[in-house]
Amino acid sequence: MTTYTMEQVQHAINRGADLVLENLGLGEPEEDAINLVVNAAIASLEDPTVDIERVAQEKYQVPFSEIYSWWSWN
């Protein structure tokens, strides 16, 4: 079994998101959603007990309710 560093995992997650975003031509709402998934995945690696509110606060410096309202996701 191969072992990866946190830095390698973070790079792979970001690179995977970039590949999708570069090749699908998604709109800004979809790009924001993918970036939110990336941030939530990385935060979950760092702390498996993290919740979406903390991801929003730590990665975006806003409450999740603001992110949720960006693209009429609610």
C-alpha cells in the first residue's frame, strides 16, 4: 500500500478539481460547488469531525448561509 503525505493528497484533490473545471466548461455556480467540495475534503482530512459551517468560516471567512445563498442554491 502506498502512503501519501498530506501535501500530496491536497495537491491531488486540487489537481483533480482543476482537470474537471478545465475540461467541462462549467458555469460559475458549478465551479464554486466543486471548490467547496475540495475545501471540505481537505478540511476533513485535517479534522474528520469538521462540519460545513467551520469549513465556510475557515476557508471563506463567511457563514455557510452566505455561501448557500450565492447562486440560489437554497
